[in-house]
Amino acid sequence: MKRLLIISILGVSTFFVQCRSKKLTNSTMSNADMRKIMSVAKKRWPDIKQADIDSGRSIYKTKCTRCHGEKQIMSRTEVLWQSSINKMAPKAKLGVEQKELLTRYIFASREAGIN
């Protein structure tokens, strides 16, 4: 019984440490990187605003990384990203607008070379 309790405590502790470390490493992006992403996005979608990129990034950080961790955006083609987004959007309960904001953030980040 004592052994089971220790194993349970270790398992729960490991879970919280892993979640905490992901959140700390995923939260920072330099202003230069954000400007680069925005510059690329403006060329592709002239009507895009910084708030759109920020919203897309927020969706990625809260909805996608919660289950999957942060993926290297450059590691997948746009076709693969689009397929993943289309497949996962219903599971993440993303509306049409959220899905579009997420797609624009990922595509612009990828094209800008920002992971």
C-alpha cells in the first residue's frame, strides 16, 4: 500500500513538472520574431492585423500544445499542417474564425522561419 502511494505521488509530481516546464518554455517569443511573422503575414493576407497573429498564436499555445506539446512549425509542410488543423479543429472546438487565425499564424511563422 505504501509503495502504491509513493508511485502515485511520483506520477502526479512528474505530470505537473512536465506541464509547468512546457508552459515556461513556450511563452516567450522575441519582438523581432513577431515582427518577422507579421511582415510575412501582411504579404499573404494584406488585411491581417497584429491582433490576428496574436490570437492565432494564443490558440496554438492553448489549444494545440495542451495535448501535443509544441511542435516545430518548420518540421511540417503547409499541406501537412492544413491536414492536421482540419482534423483537430473539431476536437479542439475551434470555430471557423479561430481555425483561420490558427492557420494564418502557423503558415506565416513557417514562412518566416520561426519555430
